[in-house]
Amino acid sequence: MQKCCDAAHLSYTFSCDSNKVERICFGIVCHNLKEVPVHFHPLMKDFIEKTPLQCEKDKFIYSITFTPKGLYYKIENDYNASTIKHLLLSCQAGIESYN
């Protein structure tokens, strides 16, 4: 739960059958490999060590995802060194628009 406070963005999943939230993801940006909490699940360590990248950057986004059936973790790489930049710009634009 503490890591969710560091989320750069929140993602909600809805269903076509209902207006209730099916899941909520707290996306946390990692600016280097050491920030990825590989102790959450063994596959996270395997993923960051073996994922192919098209750039020299080693940035990742992991999400702590809550559903009615429990929680799980997602991880994505920034394989072309632009995803995180655009994500953070979008988040900042949303905050500025809200204010």
C-alpha cells in the first residue's frame, strides 16, 4: 500500500456490462533497474533482466492492481525511451487542467 502513494498515474478498468470499476492500477515509474521491486514476484526480476530494449534506457513502469478477487502486479518496459516521458507529460497536463 505504501508504494501506491508513489503512483505517477491511476488506471481504471470498466466493463461494458456495468458502470462499476473492475480494477484499479497504481502505476509507478522506475527510472533505473534498482527501483523495480523484484521481491514482489520472481517473474518481475526475470522480466527486467531478459526484456529486449531498443535503447540504452532501463526504465520500467510497474503497477499494483486491485480487483474484487485480490491484487496482482503488472510490469512494462520503456523499450523505446519515450513511453514514460509521454505518460508523465500526460499526467502533468491532467493535474494542471484540474487545478
